[in-house]
Amino acid sequence: MKPLNILVVDDKKVIGDFFNLTMGYYGHKITVVHDLPHTLQAVKEQQFDIAFMDIMMPDHDGVEVLKELKAIAPELVVVMMSGYSLDEKRRQASLLGAVECLKKPFEVDDIRRVVKEAIGQDI
């Protein structure tokens, strides 16, 4: 199993901590950002295997950020996350290339399943 470079975009510190504790435990590199400028900067500076991004954040709309990310890195595999039932946002994200939208709260097995389906790697 090769270590993955995972981007996590969420304004809630607990989500970044969850990824660091779970995926970091398996040896994956986790980059956590909490706002739009740092998200765009990270994607310009690094090549990520997969990104997990919140649909709703205080300073931006995740669907709009997804458009910008895909313009910078069209090959980036993006999984949206949401604690809300946002069917229209999920539909828009899917049309823009998001592979799935995880409903918060989720578990490690949910991340494993999405990574295996999206990039074909067990974690």
C-alpha cells in the first residue's frame, strides 16, 4: 500500500483531527486547510491523490471551490462532505466531478470505501 497524499478542507478542526488520527495512523500524509485561500494554495503547491471537502463553509461555497480546484488540477479526485441534506449542492458537485458526498458524521470504513472506489486503493 503506497501512502496517499490527502487534502482535507473543512472549517471544523475536529474533521481535520479525525483524518490525522485515522488516516495518519495508516501512514498517509494529511494536509488540513480551513479556508479558500489556503485550499487553492495547497492544490497549486502539491499533488494530492484525493481531497475531502466540506460543501458548506463560512467563507465559501464548496461547489464554487470545486470549480476552482478542477480548473487548477482537473485530475484531482474530490469527495464532498456535508452534515446537512443538500441535495441540490450534491447534484451540482457531482456534475462538476465530485466522486461522492459523504454525510457527516462518517466513520473510517466510509473513508476506506470511498478511497477504494475512487482511486482503487485499500487503506
